[in-house]
Amino acid sequence: MTAAQHFSMDPADARRRFLSACLDARLPVASFEAPREDQAEFPVHIDVARAGTADAETVIVLCPGGRMAEGLCASGIQTALLRTGLQIELPNTFALVLVHTVWPSAFEAAEWNDLIEPTAVATEWDDSLLAAAEFRLNEESPGAPSPQDYEQLQWCRHVLSNVAERFLTSARHLVFLDVRTGSGSYGEAEVVSCHLPGSEDEARAIEMFGARGAANGVAISNLRGPVARGLAATLPNRQMTSVVLEFGCYSLTTVLDSLLSRHEAEAAGNGRFNGLFYPDADDWRDRVFEGAADILRLGFRSIDRTELVARPTDRPA
């Protein structure tokens, strides 16, 4: 029996496996379900479990990136982690928070800023004609959210704030490990810092995980997925170390050849397109979990060895 058995291609099955692993590990889970539109095919859930001491100064947050493939990959890692008992290796000053969702893209809504509820616009104008014009402009603008989008936004912000308050506020130092998949060596992990080049935060990411710095010109804010970004935004005055764990699936040539050989929509319909970023292969899954486990252990040893003292800061990561 290997780690591969804890990965799944089905969102509902992935969630079932994770919740079952949490139950067997005796970890309580906080679960949230998003408001569901009538036409939505699948419900959006986010489930959160925490292992470690309640007063841990350092909390490691393992969460998915931005796509369904990355949600499934993170789910497999989290479930295998619990099934193999890796959480038992946590140092006394650590806690590990597992944020499980197969639909991380749903939390992009939490990135919207300065949203004005449509029904409130007209009440702020004395001139009814100007009010109507303003409402119509907002309603027809490409980026104007619908009432359903607004409800989703409110839910996302509420959930991320709730998760941060319940699981992260006791920590002085937050470590975000954002699971990604992409082109690269089959099953191998690359650790990338999400901090500005030359910063103290980048130096810490390199020291802890051997992360490479982001290349010049890379939009640092776009490296982390929406779940990690949203959680970090709720606690801006913490010391943060954020890295992306990107697991290679296939070479860039293979990916491009595959995309060029068939239409993307057709590929998505037969399930092969997602396979480019989440291979349905036991050897790939075993390699991914082994890489993730090694990275987690490296983080445990790094902080424990250097006796890193996390301090509140006034600057966000």
C-alpha cells in the first residue's frame, strides 16, 4: 500500500477520503459550504483541520493553489499525510493547519476590493437620474459582480476570516505552503519563494525550505493561490513565510504538443486535459507525496534547529 491510494480523481471522493482520515486521526474539522446556484454542478466546500499544540508560535498552512487539479493534488497530499502519521512529527512549538478544498478558484472572489452592493448605490444620490445612470454603469461594466457574485464574495470573506480567527490567530509566525502543479520533471517538487527578491522574508524561505527566489519580473502577488492570499490578508501583522510547492507533471514540450493536438474544450470533456496537470498515475502520486513530506520535514528541522523566534511585524508578506 502506497501514498497513491489516498489521491482521487473525483472531488466528492477526495473530500470523503480527507474527512475520513481526519476522523481516524482524531482531528476535529470545521466545514463550510458555499451558497449554491441552481445551475452549479458541484457544491463548493472548504474543510479545515489543525494538528499540534493550541499555543504554537509557528503554524504551517498547507493549502491548494488555484485550479481543480491543484485542489485534488493537495487533497491527496493532506490525506496521505494523515494516514502516514506525519503530523505526529510536529515539534512542540509547531501546529499544522490543513485547508482542504477541491475548488480553490472559488476563493478568487475574496480578492475583490471596494465592492459596493448594487442595491445601495441609488440611496447615496439625491438626483434620481444620476442614481439610475450610476447603477446602470456599474451593472453593465465588465467587472461588475452580479447579486450571486456578491453573495459568493461575502461567503468567501466570511469563511477566510473565520478560518483565520479559529486556526491562525494564536501564531506569531505563519508559514504558507501553496500546492501547485505544472510543467516540469515528472513528480519532482520545486520550491519557490513568494517574497520580494532580496527581502528578509525571501531569505527565510530559502533558509527554511531551500526555496529559489522568484525570477525578476514575476508578479510576486500572483504566485500564491487565492486561499493562501485570502488568509494572509486577514492577518497582515504576522511574520509570514510563503512558498509555492510546484510539482512537475510533464515536460513543457509534452504539454504544448498535447494542447495543440486537440481542442481544449474537447480534452476537458474526456478528462484528459486535467491529466496534464494531475496525472492519474500511482508513481507520480507517490513521488509527489514523498516530495511534500520531505519539504515539510525540512521546515520542521529548519525552525527547530535555528530556534527561529517569530515576531509580530507591521508589514505584510
